Amino acid sequence: MKLSPPANHRRAFARAAFASLAIASLTLAASASTTCDPHTYGAKADGATKDTAAIQKAIDTCSAQGGGTVTLAAGTYLSAPIVLKSNVTLHLDKGATLLGSPDHADYPARTEFHAPGQQSLISAHGATNIAITGQGTVDGNGSSWWAMARAIKDTGILGSDHTRPRLVVLEHCKHVLLEGVTFQNSPMWQIVPYYSDDVTIRNIRVLAPPHAPNTDAIDPFSSTNVTIDHVVADVGDDDIAIKSGMINSPGPDSPSKNITIRNCVFLHGHGVSVGSELAGGAQNILVEHVQMDGTDNGIRVKANRDRGNDVSNITFRDMQIKNVKYGLIISEYYPKVFPQPGEKPQPLGRLTPHFHDITVENVTITNAKIAGAIVGLPEVPMPGITLNNVSISAQKGMVIGYAQVSGKNFHVVAQDGMGITQTTGAKLSIH
């Protein structure tokens, strides 16, 4: 079984993605001649007056005219949630900041991702040809929310009664571009394309203090044809987390698929994760030319029996990772890494994770505390895990169990103990 699509399929997918992006770009360009200035509708940009109504009026006016650009000139626009509409670009000039209101009551309760939530600072639903561009900043003003989260357990878990708004949620949208802007300090997850298609996120920064809870940078959620390129993330949780369904989801859930992450730098954060919420599955994911320094984890593919599905055709390649806690984790026991002693097979169900056909190649991990783990379930051992030209140096080694691992030039050097430990169900073939 091949671990990546045949070359002609990859080229066809690339051509289709390029054509789709070109169409979206032409549509946005055609509507760019219409500009709508929030100052016309009373915006003050003084950092004290709430400019919500003025910004929303500018968006609505542009949308009603067939599309256009809403430009935020330099200044600080204090705002409650706003909603982006089809064929509208929100452009933030250099020196412009869209600052989230500190008043928690400004964020209405809503059902989000089939769970209790609150409206995000920027949202769009069912919109086509939308963009957030420029050299300005979208700031979620999240410190008061983080204090609440630290005081109440499980505020970052889907389904919790204690909710926080995200920064940008693009729900059931098509032809989306986020470019140039700095997104920061979200109360919770920062950028979430949800059931969206043809999403390009490039040349942006996503920032939060290292201990700001659940401030994932970018979380593609049941979305398709997503490109994340030249992103710098320095946050308090996953730098990237690919999701597709909540814990104990009754279904149905759609997969996340056809996702490319490349040319990125990740600093504080939890690295690149596929999971843990994968009730819809995830396929056709490529992560390449990524550097990580000081992330809590490097590469993770994670789920559990209460949140899994088919997770396959995933490639991580040409990556340099250093100064992390865990280097490489492929585990079906999240939030833990390893099974309990005496782990017994469980009955298969809709949410049983099936990890297979995962490739890691040309990856160097240095100065890790723990090299990592590749551990499947006894009822569904993981086949098709391939490690080529992978070098890991760590204080403690790698554990492999209930997984079929093959490849060449896979080396783990551990300061304490063995580099590679095989436990029950491990099948290791490295040349």
C-alpha cells in the first residue's frame, strides 16, 4: 500500500487547488474596487469607544453592493463580535488593531461545533470569497478569560458548560484567505476553519503567552483543501491541531482532508497535532519544511476510543525539531500516551481510532526529554507506520507497541536506558 497518493493524483489535486484559489482571487479582486470605511458609520478607533456597529455596518454595506473591502486604518477599534459576509475583505492597515471587548457579556452564547460555545470575535457562516488581510492585528484581549479558565477545570474541552469565545471561526465557508495579519491573545482557540473548503492561511503570525490555556493557533476542523504556509506560531497550546468531531460524538462527522502545512516556524506551543478529537477521521495530510524550537511536543497523532475514526495517509517530512518534551507521538490513548498495564482489547465501535499509513521522513529531533511513543490499541494495532531518515536524541527513548513500524535509517539515542523499547504487539523492521 502506498503511503502517499500517486504523483499524477498529487499533481491533479495541486492543479485543482490552484484553480480554485485563482477563481477566489479573481472574485475578490473584482469586488475590491468597492471600499467601505467604518469611520463613515461612526467608528472612532480610539481604543475606548466600541466600534462594533460601525464595522458591521461597513461589512453589511459592502456585502449588499456585491462585495468589497472594509479597511481599518491605523488605530485601535474596540469591538464586540462582528460577522464577515460573502465577497468581503476585511483589511487591516499597518498600525490598525481590532481589539476584542473585555466585557464577557458581549459574546453571546451559541451552539458551536455541536457543543455549547460563545460567538467569536470574527465569524462567518456559509460565506464565499472572504478574506482577512493586511499588516494589522486582531487581538482577542483574552487575559480575563484565561484567568477564568485557570480557576475552572475543563473550560477548554468541547462540551464543557464553562465556555470561552474563539478569535476567528469560519463555518461552512468556501474560498477563504487569511494573509499578512497578526492574530493574538484569543480567549481560546484562535483560528478555526469549520466544515470549510478551499482555505489559504499564509504569511501570518499567531501569538499568545506560553501559559495562556487552550490558545491553539490554527485548528482546521472537518475542513478540506486547506493550505497553511509561512506561519509563525508562538502560543499556549497546539500550534496546529487538525480535528473532526467532538468527544463521544453521536455523529455523523465529516473528516478533515487534503491539508498541507509547510514553511512554518513554531515556538512555544504543543507542536503539530492531528487530533485528539477525530470522530470524523483525517486523511491526506502533508506537513513539510517546518521548524520547531521549544514547543512542548513535536509531532503528535492522537486520539482515544471515545473520539477516533480512520486516520491515514499522513506524511511529516523535512522537519527540524529541538528542545521539546516529547519528540514523536503516535498514540491512541490520549490524554495519556501509554496504555495501562494489562491493557485488554475492547469491542470495536464507531469511535474506535484506526491509525494507518503514516510516514515520517527526513526529520531530526534534538534535545528532547522523551523521544516519544508509537502505541496502538490491542484490538486494532497500527499498520503501515514508516520512519525513513529519522534521527532523535533524547534523555529517554522511544516506546513502540501494538504497531507495525518499518523503514530505514531510524535512530534514537537516549541518555538514560535503551533508545527503542518494544512492548507487546510491536513489529519493528528497520534497515
